[in-house]
Amino acid sequence: MRRPFRLSNRSPFRPGMDTDEFEKLVEEALAEIPRSFRKLIDNVAVLVEEESPEGRRLLGLYHGVPYQYRSPAVYGNISPDVIVIYKRPIEEISRTPEEIKQQVKLTVLHEVGHYFGLNESELRDIEAEILSGRRDREK
């Protein structure tokens, strides 16, 4: 059956997935964080949104109080921190469903890294190590 033509900014050559499937990838990425770190994550809401904020090209965003600044004396009765993973930007930079999965993992790891207080430079180094390790295993 032929689908009707719809004007959109998405290339028909880029993969996409339904939101439930994408959210499952986010859950799987969270579950793959080492237990020693996962047990330290507290008071954080993880959300999936279709688009990044207008005028910004983000794959994810962390908003909150990084872990090293939390203490019972100064961190009580505070709204949850929020990690948002943006679906469409991840799909747009991915060429295959496997690349979407890989990018979701990297983005979740990146935003959780911000929760633990890592800066962009440190996170880029970690991501480069992960990617180079994957490339070595694929050879």
C-alpha cells in the first residue's frame, strides 16, 4: 500500500522508530550503567521528548544539582533532576536502527555523566574511548 506524501524535515533515507521502542532503548541504556553508579542515582526523572528546544540542536539535556553538590543539609525537598533524551535529533544523525541504539546509549551515558558532575571534555574523552573500543571489537 502506498503511503501519502507528507512534507517533513525528516529524510526518508534515515531510520525512525516509534516512541515506545525508543523509550525502551533509553530504559535499556539506563539498565546497562554499572550497578555501582546506578545505585547512586537518586531523585532523577528521565524523559523522552520528540524535539530539542527551539534553536538548539541537542541529543539530550541534564538539568539539576550534580551529585557532588548534594548533601542532606542543602539537598532536601527539591524537585527531581531531569534528564531529557531527544528522539528526532538522534534519529536524524543515525543511518541505521543500530546507530540509533548506540547513540541513545551514548547520550544517556553523557547525561548521567553530567549528573555525576563530569564536564563536556571529560565526557567526550569517555565517549571516544567507548567508540574506539567498539570499533576495535568490530574488526
